[in-house]
Amino acid sequence: MANLNDFKTRLKIAKEKLKSSYENADNKGNTSSMGSAFKLSTDLVAHVAVGTIIGFIFDSWFDTKPWLIIIFFFLGSISGILNVIKTAKQMQEKD
Amino acid sequence: MATNPMHQFQVHRIGPEINIAGIDLSFTNASLFMLLSAAAICGVLFLGTKQKKIIPDKFQLISEIFYNFIAKMISDTAGSKAKPYFPFIFSLFMFVLFCNMLGMLPYSFTVTSHIIVTLLMAMFIFIAVTVIGFAKHGFGYLKLFVPNGVPVVLMPLITVIEIISYLSRPVSLSVRLFANMMAGHTMLKVFGGFVISLGVLGGWLPLGFSVALTGLEILVAFLQAYVFAILTCIYLNDALNLHH
């Protein structure tokens, strides 16, 4: 029976470990550095592209060509840069 | 045509043409490889969970590694509230990983190198996360767009920027996976073409590059599946634990 008890305690310890890892989970992304590099590069492009597309759609809705596309292009760029700064700050906090 | 590096991405029909209500639903090589990867996942996990040994065999070991990897990723990034979404994130990760890895085999087709496939998955995640967010927090979920401690004057600007940032999630998620897979496979094909055209004398250098790139592509195939899954966790975390 010693063997079984041994297994039981080990299982208990493992379960507690898992539980505490769930409880201590912080809300920061734990991406590996190469993963974050991929994330940063595409995020910057995607934000600008989405901003421009929104501007284009609003322009054809409100018939204000070309003003909104210009404004939203810059808003998208700002959003992309802010996002990169935010991610970089999170990465620094983790270290 | 065989030397065209983009030839590998062509979708073509296998078997008869099926046309229902004007929509082409024929079985293609893309469908074949999706089915193959789903079957491979089921096969590995079935063999891994068939007999629960104290000392695991290869298949059980790899299934346990996958399980632990995803469970730890979810607990690290999204906390305990995200536990019910484990099956979804696990299947998502496994599907992307197996599609990428099957694409690394010669003469195979890479499903994830088509933007429509990755965009479908990304849009599903985006809509699901939005629905979960509204279901958990009601209209309080809109606080995501209004960060704390912003001066009132800047509020409209910041809100617009946050909305753009939220809407660009599916775009960046899908474009990242698609662009990495497509660029990598095109590069492999181009270097393969150099080996043929330079012949026995000059072909050794691009051959070496090809070997190195194949290793890199296997790393990228894994890493993209990992990034896809971890970003899903991060978005889920935003929807579940709202604090801004």
C-alpha cells in the first residue's frame, strides 16, 4: 500500500501546484520573444490597414472624399504605435 | 508550371463537381488536407489515451505534453476563469499546428497559407470573444474602449483609437499566420528552383540554404500555431477579466 499512498501524495502535490499556478496567474502575455516579434510587426501593419479601410468606408458613406481616409490613416498609425509601446512596456515589466 | 513558386498554393478540385444553390462545394485538395490533419490529431490523441500507463509510451507522452502545454498557457495568460474554454483553444492550436506541419511535407498542400482559412478562424475568435465579453459584463464591456485616467478632452480620440485597435485584432491574427506560411513556402520553392537551375556546379549553396530554411520553417510552423493560440488566450482574458 505504501506505493499507492506515495502516488496519492504525489498526485495531491501536483494538483496543488496546478491550482496555485491557476490562482497566481497574472494577466500578462507570456509569449516567447520571437512570438512577440511576430506579433509586433503584423500589429503595426494591421492597425494602419484597418484605420485606412474604416476611413474609406466612412468616406463613401458620408461622401467626404478624401478627408476621412486621411484622418483615419493617421488615427490607425497612432493606434499601431501606441499598441507597440503598450506591448513593449508589458514585456519590460515581465523581465 | 512546376517551377512556378506560387503553383503550390493552387486549390483544385478532387472528384466530381458539387454545386448546391450556386455555391461550389466541391471537394478540393484544401478540404483533403484539412481532413487529413483532423484525422492525424484524432489518431495521435486516440493512441495516446487508449491505455493509461504509469510509464507512458510515445503517443501518450506527446498527448500529455500537448495537454500540459495548453493548460499552462491558458492558466498563465487568462487565469482560472478561462478553464471552460480549454477544449476550444486546444483544438484550435492542434488544428493550426497539424495543418502547418502537414504543409511541410513535400508535395503536400498548406491549408493555412490561404487567407480565407485563417480569416475564418480569426473572425470566429473575434466574434466569440465579443459575444463572451458582452454576455459576462453586459454593456460594461464597452469600458474596454475607455481607458482609465484619460483627460476628458482626449476621450473621443482615445476611444476611436481603441476601437481601431480592437477591430484590427482579426486582421493581424489572420494576416500573421497566412503571410508567414505563404512567404516561407514560397521561399523554399524559390531556393529549390535555384538548385535546379544552377546545376551540379553551383547548386550546392542554395541546397544548403534550403536545408536551413526547412528547419526554420518547422520552427515557424510551430511558433505561428503557438502565437495564434496565445493571442486567443489574451483576447479571452480581456473579455473575461475586464479591468482597465
